[in-house]
Amino acid sequence: MLIECDGTHYEMGYQQGLILKDVIKNSIDEFLNFETIKKIKPFYIDSNFVLATAGVIAYNFLMTKMKDFDPEAYNRIKGISNGSGLDINIFLFVQFLESLISSPFMTVSGCTTAILDKTRTRSRSNLIIKNYDLFTILSSTTCVRKSNPTNRLTSMELIIAPLTGSHIGFNEAGLAISYNYGMVKSHFKKNLAPTMMCQYILENFSRTKQAIEFIQDMGTSNGAIFAIIDETGEAAFVEALGKKTGVRKLNNGLEATANMFLHPEMFHYNYKDTDRYDKNISPEPYHGMPINETSHTRYKRIKELLEKKSVHHHFSIHALKSILKDHDGEKTGNDNTICRHHEIISTLASIIVNVNKLEMKVAFGYPCKAKYITYRL
């Protein structure tokens, strides 16, 4: 699904809320009944009370900083709330969850991402490729949004229906950014939520250097790994936790990430390989499983597929789609494959962003089954 929003940030939010109100309502109901959320919320506490309380916490921890820094982001949330007819605390709660689910022993989300510059692509274009992995129950909430804000850059993004921010996108200036959770052993911090940071970067910057400096200056609310490339080919992975950052450049025109920090100065924030999911918080299928296992396995596999070709090889779009639908030799994917299949976490969309052509190809659902649709700015 593609939605188009333009005007002030409030107007764009209102349009999003109005168009997606049924999707938003259904997703909120499903998420409140999700096993992990029910463990956080005692059964005897009313859901409306939880939403109101979480909304206040979210405002204090995340939104006060964003509202002081960029009031338009908060106006967009108010617009979504009014357009959908739902209380604004719901949307503050959802925004807060972005940071909350990254808390110790709770993070099970994923994503596998790679950057290839024009020296490694057959089209001579600069690309980000990504499998967007999140809670399977959110599959119906994923869509493409074109944002045309007043007095800011136009962009196209992959979003979750209730959120103002984005997980991957590109703008009219030829800058693309993607965000993976950093599965690190740290509680959320009073900084900006990464999806909101991605959206601000798309609306205001044209070069990778500007985006890196913004991330370093502002800090994140939770562990985050940003993949950034612009039309010139300048590219980097920025690993961030609060205001602590590590910047990784491409190697022979390409690089990849899953959900662990790899920069030497950030590596110690990762979970230990012996750390396992806690049964008191994590979904049942993950009880006792090593937290790092899926990130290790998916990263190792995508690096293997990208690097088995010579440094002079140019990847075609077909070849990159084959990587994104990879099951590591198995007929069906699982929790540790690039094309991720699992009852809790799965690939909700597969994306190839071309910043030089100002387009992205999106396959909704498993890339091993779905067809890619091309969206142009």
C-alpha cells in the first residue's frame, strides 16, 4: 500500500491517521494481546490505564526532547491521533515501545541490511538492501508513505501505520537511511527514538556526513544501527547508543549488518554469546535461546553471499533479490535465515533503495514468495 501525505506536519499526520485508521485500530488491539506485552501489563490493570500511563512516560522520556528540538514531529503525532480518532496516548505508547522492546532480555526484533556503492552494482547506482524483520502480528501495518512536508525535503519511506517516523527511506536529494535495532545490553535512554531520527534526517539533509553528525550530536534512545548512503556514494554504518557512536565505512564497496555492534569501540555493549532470553519477559518460543544467535547467523550468511564474488563483481538487482530471499540451503526459512520465517518475528517487507534513480522496490511479506513493487519519488 502507498499513502501520500503533504502540507504541514499536522496535516500529513491527519491524512495518515485518516487513511490508515482501521489498520491502526486493529494493530493496537492485536499488540495489546501480544504475549510479551501482557507479561508487562498485569491482567488486573485496565488497558486504557496502561496506555495513559505509558503515554505520560513516553512524553517525559522521548517526546519532550523531540518537541523542544523539532515541534513538528509532535504535531505529526497529534495529526495521526485526530485523523484516526484515537487518543494521543496510544501513539505515544507505540512510540515508547520502540525503545522499550530493546531493553535487556526483551529484544527479539531483527533486520538484515547491506550497503553497496556504485562500484559494486551493475546499474552503477548506490543501493541499500534490507529485509525488514519485526513482530509477525504487525504485518498488516506495513506500508509505503510519500511525505511532502511544507518547506522540507520530499521523501519516500517504509513505515508502520501508527508511527510518524520510518525504518528505511530516501529523499529527493538522493540521501537514503535505514535503521536496525542494536540488540545491546542497555536500558532505553532519554534521547530521540531512531525512527523519528530517520524521518528528521530525510526531511532536512542531503549528505551522509550531515546525517552522521546529527546522530552523534543528538543521541538515540536505544541501541541503533543506521545504514546511510547518498547519491555521491559516501556511505557508512553508524552504531549508536545514547551519544556513544562508532562509524563503519564500506569495504571494497559494500558492507552489511544484522543487530550486533561491530565497531571496536561499540562491541562491548553487545550481549555476551552466553546470554539467553529470559522466560519472564520474552515470548515463549525464545525462552532459553542465545540472544546473539540469529544476529550472528544472519550477518555471517549475508557477508558470505556478498563476498564470495570478486571485488570486481557487479551485483545485478536479480542477484540482490536472491540474497534477500536466501534460506541458507533450506527449503523453508527460519529464525536465523536472511528471509526470516518465525511465528514471533518474521520478514514483513524486503526493500531495495536506489538513491540515484530515486526509487525503491518493496516486496511485502517474505521475499521468497512476494513480488517486488517499484515506487518512485
